[in-house]
Amino acid sequence: MDLLNQVLGRVRGSSTSRAARMGWRYTTYIEDENTLTLPIQPMLTGHCFVYVPNASRWKKEAPSWAKNRRRGIIKFLSSLNWNRGLKFLEVDGGFVTDWPVPGSLESTQLGQELDAKNLFDPSSEFSRRGAMEVWLAAVRRFAEAQEGEFHVYRTEVVPGSVFEEIELPALESNPLLNLVFHSEALPYNRP
């Protein structure tokens, strides 16, 4: 399959078309007018984690068109030559339903501009390292510019993640921010 068809994910001999896109903290599978979005944990080194709901959560929470298609969707997403290293991890978590998350980097003009550049797509003009460096600079800048109160749930901090290694230190050194640390889990269900 040539690169253009791989990126677009066209299914030959079928009226169904598949595609996928990837942002900083998500990947979306697209089939005709249907979409399904999975969260990504950006890691500073090594592969970034794509969180895939386990089989029971998938059956329970996936849109009806995708309920019995878990294996094929994951196989498709993992077969693309993304411009970043990925590790697909099965978790007892759900899908991303509210994207971008209000107040996140991705909800800002800068985040939306970076997202529109498709830095992690197979056809990106950036190297893997270059794409990560662009996002890391934006993450650091975003954390340094925050004001007010910011809650950190220690149970959600993944060792070696960009959040632990880049964002959290920038937040901690930000004099305009009051960090509130919690040792318990998030007060709502999250992937």
C-alpha cells in the first residue's frame, strides 16, 4: 500500500473508508462519518502510551458501530507508521469523549495550530524528535504561563511521562500558580 493510501487508510474494494489522525494526547480512528478517540500519555523517552479500553469496557462504552470491532480498529491504528513511538496498553479506562479538554494546551490557539500541523502523521515533514521537541516547547511554555490553582492527583502521574518530567517541574516553579496535591485518585472516572 503506498504512503498516501496508508495515511488515508482506504479499504480497497469497499465503499467504507478508514483514516486516523493523531494529536499530542489522542489518536482518532475515523470510518466514514464515525469516530472513536483514544487517549495518549506522552512519554519523555521511549514509546508514548495509547490507552485502549479492555474488552469489557470496550463492549460497554464503544459506539454501537464499533462494539464488535475492537481488534480490527486497534490493528489498523497500530499498523500505521506514525511519526512517534507508540505502545498500545489495555486499561480499565474509557474513550476520550470531550476533546479538546477545556483548559488544556490543546484547547488554546497554539495547541490547535500545532494539532493542525499533523506533526505525528506518517507524512509529517518533521522528524520524530523534531515533532516531540515542538510539542515539548509548547508544553513547557503553557505550564509556565498558568495562573491560579492547579490540582495534581499523584496517582495519575505516570513515571517518565512528559507531565512528570517537564510539565510538573514547570508548574512547581511557576510563582503565579498554587499547586494542590492530592494523594487519592481523581474524583471522576477517567481513561
